[in-house]
Amino acid sequence: MLPGYEGVRETVATAIAAAGLEMLRMEALLEDWEWLDWLDDAVRHCDLVLADPSRHNAFVMYELAVARPHARPTLVILDRDDTQLSGSLDGTPFRLYANDALEAFSARLYRDLLQLAAAAGPTGEPADPGRYHASAIRLLAEFRNDTGLPVEAVDRVAFGARLGHAMQHGTFVDSLAPTPLGAAGLLAALIGSSRMVEAMAAIRDWTDRRGQTRNRHDG
């Protein structure tokens, strides 16, 4: 992470500890071959992945590619100063942050990590992504009604391809589906413009509000 983002790193570390999790972190610079061995071993021994593929983290997309064969539930965090997320991460749960609003980010990240940790563990073979299409359509109708945003949905085949990619690599798992994280992932797979930061922000703001409302009703 480049200079100027130390606060983000500290905020992430604090949220991980508060959620009762332990971060596997490379503590010293390694040669390329040593780094690859360390990364592969770290992913094998972890239960979930938290990744920041923002533009100022040049190698994270490569690291995610290394992690994918191990199929770990994944949360992507992205700098709001970026413009969009890679399409290869469609359907992966996400959270945006701003370097000047880390206190709010910390509380939201903590809640996300609790949901992600609860989803970790053996998952078996991924389900058919098509089974979630109807749920995603209902979420989209709620989203449009509550936000007034005229976002367009991709067709059922494209939705299945997007979500199926995430499920195949373990970044979206069945146990996430009922959570705000899961709702964000389903909407990201369904909404055509979901790779753009503005749409991502609207999705997460809405899923957070919806989750809080449902929790109050359940209580």
C-alpha cells in the first residue's frame, strides 16, 4: 500500500482484531519466489480473504488469482477514488472506503467481517447460481423502489455467469446469501453497472440500511 494509506491499513487491522480474527501478514520483504510460496501457504491456512485491489495496490489482483483455487469466502474493499472494479470480481461481496472517513468505514468493515467469518468453513460443491436469480430480482425491485435509481439488470444467462464465477472460486458462498454482504454480491451480479464505484456505493448503502431495518424488526 502506498504512502498516505497507513490509516487504511491500521483501520483494517483494528477491525480484524475486533472481529476476533487473526491476520496472516508478511512481516518482511521476500524475494519473488519466496513471496509466492508464502502467499500460497498463507491462503491454504486462512479461512477467508480480505483484499484491496484499488489502483494503489498494484499486485493484489494477481494475489487474488493465486488465492482463487483455494476457494475462500472473500471481501473486496475498494478506494472510493477509483472509478470501477474489475469485472472478474462480479458477485464478490465488497465494501468501499474513503481515506478521510475511516471511522465510519471501520464500523461497517467490522460488521462485514463478522458475516464473512460466519460463512467460512467447508462448503461442498457450489450450488447452481440460477437458483439465486429470483432472489436477486426481488432485491433489485426493492433497491429501485427505495433509491429511485433506474439501474438496468443483465439477463439471466449473464447473471448466472457472473455469480457462477464467484461461486466457483469460493468468493461467494451459499451461507452469505441471507446477509447484507450476500445481498450486495447478488446485486453486483445482476446490475449491469455494478462495477462502477457510484453504483457500488449505492448498493452498499442500501444493503446496510436494509440490514439494519431487518435487524430492528427481528428484535
